[in-house]
Amino acid sequence: MDIVVPDLGEVGKVQLVRWLVGLGDRVQTGDAVAEVEADKAVFVVEAPGTGSVDQILVGAGEFTRPGETIARLRSR
């Protein structure tokens, strides 16, 4: 299951500020997993489902866009 940057309106790109979870961490639907910054505001990215963090595709400090996959969960 993909963790994606949510739609933030008119925002074209965001910077991943920090991960709040690490590889292998177990999360549940709605848990805060990362923080992204856009236009000097910080937004929380939430887990879309329950599982463990299987892959992190975007590192802290890197730029990405709303709708892009930043990590993957493995359902259990």
C-alpha cells in the first residue's frame, strides 16, 4: 500500500521535512508518518492503512509533489 503526499491545493512541490517512523515500524490508519513543508507551512502525512513500513522512497530534505508515493506499507 502506497503512502502518498496528500493534495494540498495549489501547491506544486513539497519538501519532506522528517520521517516520524522508520523501516519496519508498525502503523495504523491515520497515524502521522511524515512531515512535509510547502509555502512555509508544515503538513502531516498520515498512513492510509495498517501495516509495517516496507520502503522509504523519499528521504528527509528531498523534494516531491502532492500525489507522489513517498513510502510503501506491507499489510499484515
